[in-house]
Amino acid sequence: TRTMEYLTLAGKGMVDYGWRILYASMILFALELAIGWNRYSLKSRLRGAFFWAVYIAITVALLTAFGMLWGKLGVKPLVVISMGEWFASSNKLVTMLGWVVTPVLALAVSDFFYYWFHRAQHTWKFLWVFHAEHHSIREMSAWNSNHHFTEELFRIPFIVIPMSFLVQMDPGFAPAIVWLLLGVHGQFIHSHTRLSLGPLRYVVADNHFHRIHHSVELPHWNRNFGSFTSIWDKLFGTAYFPKRHEWPDTGIDEHDEAQNLREFLFRPFQKLRGKA
């Protein structure tokens, strides 16, 4: 019974995750073709889509197993902040504002933990070996933007466990469209569409802001670690807000992006063993 429950949860997670990536990437792909900064190959996008399928299957299965284990332990956070109550009002405008603001605040708190995890990935050699697979991408697009699957496992001790012990942000009710837009944010920040958030990037990171983090140019190194928000970069002195036409190339000198499934899955482990 438990095995079936695990398989059911993992299967549903893969389907939900897969559809979200498909919708987001196809919409952004169309925008990249229409108003993109770069002319990237279809080959890189198809390869990226294949890597996404593999990534989703592995990470959803592993994270579902961890979630079931963590749930059995009955871990409770020290503090639960119900932000939905902040906008409980008879004023419809205030309530509608809360539908957007509270999920954004909840994600910003989560991004605090991600910010420091991300900095650790660029500081600790062991973590960098895996994160370098993501930074090696030269034709970075909504489709071609994969992390190595192990990074989701590293997020457990750096983000999931600390938050489960310390704080839970309950945003309350938010329309499905809000969660959909926020859910595709990870694809958006890696896309090369000219559609950006403009001045809003001082709160919510966009593709222009995140492009700097992947830049090959020395002044951009170790900048813009935040994934969802730029607030923590601003607060901790790592923010770099690009000029309107500042759109650098991406990649690293260590190696090019993975060209096949073997490289995508195993190259970091081979590097750790000194065989790559």
C-alpha cells in the first residue's frame, strides 16, 4: 500500500511538473522566436527538452520519497505566518492585492535560503562541480536551462529542512493564475526573450537580471544569486542591475554544456573522481 502511494504521488508529481514545464517553455519559445535576443539552434532546445524529461523523472521520484519520510517524522516549524489574514478585508481591491502580494512574499522568504545555498554552490568546490553543468550552457533558453538532478537533493539540507524547522509561510488563498505565473518563473529567468519586468526587477528577478549571473564577463561574476527575488542580492551587496541593452554571452571555460545523456547524468561524478 505504501509503495503504491509512493508511486501514485511520484507519478502525479511528474505529470504536473511536466505539463508546467511544457506550457511555460512553449510560450516562452514562441516569444524567443518573435522577440528574442539570440538566434539559438533548435538542436539545443530539443536536447534541453529531453534533459528536462529525465530531470523531472529523477527529481520528482526522489523528492516524493523524501517528502513521505519527512511527513512521517511529523516535523513542525517554529513559526507559522498566515499572511492571508493580512489582506482579509471587506475592500475587494485590498483582497485582490493580497492575492498577488502574499504568494510573492512567501516565495521571497524561501528565496532567502536559496540565495545562501546558491552562493555556497559558487564557493564550495564540491557543490560547484554539479552546479557547473547548469552554468556551462551557452545557448541558454527556456527549454535549454537544466540544472543537474543532484541539485534538488542538495536543496533538502540547505532549504527544505531549515524551513521545515524554522518557518512556514502560509499565503492563504491565491487564484490559480497567480500560482501558474509564479510557477513558470524559473523558465522565464532563463529565457532569452526581450520581454522583461523593467523596474519590477528591483523586487522580482527577471531574465535580464538573471542573465548577468550566467555572464562570461568578469564584472558580472558572483552577482545576482537570487532566483525569485533580487531583494537579497541588493541587501547583501551582490546585485548588478544591467543596463537596457546589456545582454552578455553565457557559459564557462571549464567545459561546454552536456551533449548527451551520459554527460548530463555522470560528468560531475567523473570530475569528482578525476576522470573527466
